[in-house]
Amino acid sequence: MNRFNSIEIISIIFYTCNYLLFDKYLHNDKLNSKQQVEYISRIVSNVNAVITSILAIYCLHFEKQVYFQTPMKGTTSIGIFLIQFIIGYMIYDLSLIFYFRSILLDFGSLIHHALTLIIFNLGLISGNINVILILFILTEITTPFVNYRWILYNTGRKENVVYLVNGALMAIGFLVVRVLYVPIMVFSMLQKHHDEFQTLGALERNCYYFALMIINVLNAYWSYLIWKGFIKAIVGSFKSKIKSN
């Protein structure tokens, strides 16, 4: 497979154009100039989350025979397109992080993006474990709740009931999808098809093991922070209601 791929280039152009258009026409008077940069970044992040989540669900549901019968080698044209498209987004997002590093730089996200780029490119080149990569893409389904929480918080709407409802959906989504469902599915596949996985090159196997382990740890850590914040918000809301009564 030729690298650099045209789908990835199209994806980079698509998301860059999204950023420029949103930056031109979407302005929130409640945000300062630095917050505006992150606001637009999160809007584009939502666009990516919606597109890639829909495609991931399609692959895992409508093409499940291909992926789950031969998880180490199974692949489809839509699955390849999805992986290429999200690689383009990751490159765009990393470029944006470095360009606005004083505003957007976060080492957790940086490590997550870098490891994702490594294993996704490795999976594309080798044609291996595409279903596992798509399962991790499915975790993007929780991203809009994270971004909407940031928008609500920074526009002074954290006392709104919508903030609590969104926080609940975000916390549950992270726990169910990122901490439980995806890691359990991946672990069970690697266990069930252990012998087949062992036929991959040692360097490739170790790259997958290391990257997947770190990404799971990051997701667990982020889930912990989200639940901690959500419980704090619930307790704070409860206390304020008691005081008002």
C-alpha cells in the first residue's frame, strides 16, 4: 500500500477547511480569543466523531462476518477508508496542537494521537487487526459529550440541568465503551486467536501490545477524572438545592 494515501490527504484538507470555515463564521461572545481556538477545535472534533462513529458502527454491524470470523486479517473497503480517514484527522489535529501549543497542548492527548497513528498505519500497511482498530475508533462515540461539556462549562452554563445530563452520559459512555466494552472485546479476540496473533512479527506484536495497553490506561484515567468531576457536580448541585430550601 502506498504511503502517503490520497484518502488521508483528502481528510486533512477536509478537516482543515472545517476549522477555517468554523473559525470564520462561529464565534461565541462568552469565550476569549484563546478559548475560541479550543472551541473551534472541539467543533471539528465533533464532526470527526460523528463521521467515524457512524462508519465504525456500520463496519462492526453490517460487515461483522468479515471482521469477527477472521479478526487478525479481516478487512473491507469501508474499513480501510475509515482507518485512512481518521489517520488524516489525527495528523490534522496533531498539527493544530503544535501550531496552538500554548493553548491546546495536552500530553495525554499527544501520546494518544501518536500511538494511534503508529498502530493505525501499521495495521494499514500489514493488513492485520483491522477490527481491533475499528473497535478503538468506536470510542469516538463518546467524544461529543466531552466537547459539549467543555462548551457548557466555559460559557457559564455549568449550573444548567443540561450540564448534569451531559455529564452523566459522558461518564456512562466512557465507562461502558472505553473502559469496559472495547478493552474486553479486544482482550477476548487476542485470547481466542492467540496462535494466529503470534504469527505476526515480534516487532509488530509488541507495538500493538504496548500502544493498546497505554491507550487503555489513558482511557481508564480519563474515565476516573470524568466520574470524579461528575460526582462532585452532583454533590454540589444537591448541596445548593438544600441551601436554597
